[in-house]
Amino acid sequence: MDTWRPVLVLFGVLVGGLVAVHGLAARLAGRTAPPAAAFSGGLPPPEHAFCRFHVRWYPVTMVFLAFDMEMLFMYPWATVVPDVGATAVVEMFVFLGVLFAGVVYAWREGALRWT
């Protein structure tokens, strides 16, 4: 049981902190707002939550996901590159080349042009 004592203490501190934060929030909140007014500083939303987005947002999202995937793979790569060596560097440059080709394609197709 002595080996689990720090974990149980940490769990107790976590639960106590959560209860304290929720209690403080309930104390300071005053009145309750309707659920729809939680966004935009308490104002009613201008449109329904299931409204459609303009089609120009989708290419921007795809370019964002390309860069997001780059960062997702670069962090673990940075930890193993000293052990693997030059082959890891070559593989990362190939990966970045594929991503760069995708960005050039998106740029050529006008995904980065807003108007």
C-alpha cells in the first residue's frame, strides 16, 4: 500500500482542486445563463449551430491539417534522430517534401487565395 500512497495523495489533491474550482465558479457565477448564451459573451448566437460553412474554409482546413500532421510527426522524430542517424534525416526531408508538394498544389489551385 505504501507504493500507491503518492498516487492516492495526488488523486485526492486533484479531486479536491476540482471541487474547489467548481465551487468557486458556482459561487462567483451569480445567476445561471441559458446554455445558448454561453458563447459570444452571453449574447444570443446569430445563427444556428448546424449552419453550413462557406466552401472556401475547406481548403484552408486541409492546409492546416497538412501542417498539423507535420508537427505531429516531427516531435517523435526529434527524439529518435540521434539514435537512428542520417537515415532519419533523409526520411524527414522526404516527408517534408511530400507536404511541400501538397502546399504547392494547394497554392496553385488557389486554396490560399481568399477572394
